[in-house]
Amino acid sequence: MVAKSIERNMKNKKLSHIAFAIAGILCTSNVWTQTAIKPVYANQVSVYTTAERNNRQMVEAKNSLSPGSLERNTVTILIDPNHQFEEWIGFGGAITDAAAETLAKLPKEKQDEIMTAYFDPQKGIGYNMIRTNMNSCDFSSDTYDYVKENDIKLESFDIAHDRKYKLPFIKQAQEIIGDNMKFYFSPWSPPAWMKTNNNMLYGGYLKKEHYQTWANYFIKFIQAYEAENIPVWGLTVQNEPMSIQTWESCLYLPKQEQEFLKKYLGPTLWKNDMKNKKVIVYDHNRDFGYHYVSDMLNDPETAKYIWGVGLHWYDGGMYENDICLNRTFPNIKMGFTEGCVEGYDPNRLQSIAIGERYATNILNDMNSGFVFWTDWNIVLDEFGGPNHVKNVCFAPIHGITKTGEVVYTYAYSYIGHFSKFIRPGARRLNAVSNSRDLQTTSFINTDGHIAVVILNTTGRMIPYTLYIEGKTMEMESPAHSIMTCIL
């Protein structure tokens, strides 16, 4: 099979050139200007493999690098540690109302299991980032906000709703993560009385007379959470500002979000000594990301308030837009703020396609210059919720609340091949494959060890050579598998 594949590639040089061109684009970014991390190669390479044939189990093996050379007609993954790019911040997921309610319904030992599985870097997959919703979202059991109607001064502001489920979950995660936790929040909708449609659902716009009221609301939320000893790292201006949804949603045209940030939210944060909060704009699909933020980022008076751009995956994978954004505005960070596999079906819980969708997106986002990656709901119940508008979906872990069982999907395992081994502070390296059938990314951790992730979504085993600085390692990528090599 491999010989035939090589023969086809040799006959079609044009296709081969396109593949190399794509690999070159994915490697485009500004080189890190600080002192590079020096590689510290292990005597033996640890290789971790999850494959369909292993039923989601991560299998560890050992291999070794030896002197070798590049061969043109061999499937090869090349790692270049001499060029180091953006610094990685971390991985995480969303603690929504639905996630917190599901966790609370499980037995205590299962709650502890899930906490360890996500947040412990040794026993679990080492999440250090958490996103949550300000006011209700679709993954809430009800529609709520934190103030009484028409309370323009926000004197009634109270996060009592969050103290029942969300805050305890966040605090448990915080206890495991420690000081490295990066916590940020997103609004799905202002209170109904602040909006043109007088409804938290079905879109509508923020009323102009409430721009300052809503900016003040952000401050109240930050102050309330920090009073609970939860430091707020960042915030997004609006979740999915271009979508009218049957659930909580609020529309902002690009010029409207720019005006709200430039004249109200940004100055209000700074006036309240919150200049250090990371403001993330857009928070929607990759396909329209550059279009939405370009005017903001080209205006210095708006751009000074912007730390980064948040992107979602519900667009079919238009990674080229991310690459263009990164190339044009290299000082602006890009982060993945939401993605999930929609259309929950219990018969698909153990489908490897779910894991492969995650890995394909993570890998391409990292190669496009992203600096963090946060999944959507951390845990959901046996119905893909709770969700008050029946917009159910998959999570990496599902809690079967009727029986107390915990079900792990391939998404959990596939995310772990990145989050467990690519740690905060790592820097991206050029990782280049000469085969469309093997996708790859690589980072060097602060301890000098290099993590290489290799994804094979085909139905066949693929032999390949891993090459780094004059050394090679002969490997086999099983059908439908993901591998992480620690050099």
C-alpha cells in the first residue's frame, strides 16, 4: 500500500508540490524573538498511541532516535527546533450551567474522577483554562440574568444563581490547577430590557442607551467572581455576534462591536483598574473572522483594548483565514473559544470520528498560530444536555445521571494527546509532513523536551520516518490513530 502511494505521488508531482506548499503556509508565523528553548533529547523516545483498535486506550511504548538522513520517497515528518514561534497558554473547556448541574448529579467518587481526568496533569489531561457564561446560555436549564428589570444602576446585581452549581465546580477545578488557571467568560445575551427585541433569545441588538450600562455589567461580574477568589484572566465581548439563535443571543455588526469596545467597554475596564484583563473580540466562526475584526485592528484607538480574537469551528475548517489573520496582525493573539460535535446521539458515543474531528481542528489551529484552545461543555448528561432549547450535543465526557456511570468519548482521548503533553509555556516548532494522510504539529516544552503529535484518519497503517536534526526514528501509524512522541 505504501509503495503504491509513493508511486502515485511520484507520478503526480503537481499534487506533491501543492502538499508541500500547504505545509509551508501552515508553518508561516513570526519567529519568537526571545531566547530559544534548547532541546534536551531523551535517551529513549516515549510514544503514546490511541487507535480505534485499542478501544480509546492510550498505549505507551519506547523507541529511539539514531543517526539518519532524509529520503525523498519515504513518508517523513520533519521537526525543526531551530525556529520557535508563539508561546502556548493552555487547553481547557467550558463550565456551563449544564456541565455543573450534570456533575452535581453524579456520585461524589465520579465527580472526583472527572475532576482528576480533566485537570490533573499527571493522572489526567492537564486542563488549565476554564470558560463560563455570564447570564444564561443555551446550556442552562433556564433563562436568567443577575439584575432586576430596568435596574440601570445595577444596584440589584447578584450572582446567587451561580453559587449553586457553577461556582463550586470552578473552585474545585481551581484547587487542582492552582495559580496557572486561566479563567474567562462570555455573554450570550444582555438582560432582555437592554435589547431591541426585549428578549434574551432570538438575537436582537443591544440598545444604544444601554451601551454604558452593559459595560458596567461586565465590571460587576468581574468584581463578583473575584470576590469569590476566582481571578478573571479574560473575557469575550459577545458569543457569536453574527447569529440569531433560538437561544440566548445578541447581534453586533462589526462596527457596533467596535463602537461598544472602543467607547464603552474598553475605557470602563481601564477606569476600573482592569487593564490587565484579556479582551477577546469576535468569538465566532473562522470563516468570517478576518472580515469582522480587520477594521477594529486597523484602528489604533480600538486595537489598544484588544488582546486577541476568539474563533469557533462551525465553519467546515477555514484555517486559511486564521493564517491570514496571524500573518497580518502578529501581535494579536488567536484562541479557540468553542467547538462541539452537534446532534447528540447515544449510539455515536464511541465513534472515533468525534475524536478525529477534534484532533484535526486542534492540530490545524495550533499550526495556524493559536495560543490557546478551549472546548465547549466539559461534561454533559445522557441526553446531551441539559439544554433549555433542546440544542443538545456531545461532550468529551458524559455523566449518566440515572446510573452514576461516566462515559468517555474519543474526544477526551484525542484532546489529551495535545493537552497532556504540550504544556503552558511551550513554543511551536515547524513540523512538516510530506503526506496528506499524516497530519502533524510539534511544540518544545519549557523543560526542553519536544512533543510531536501525528494524526492518521485513514483506514490503513502508514509507515513513516520521524526526522529531527540529523536523527531519525522509524515508526508505524496505525489506522485511525493519534500518536504523541516525546523526544
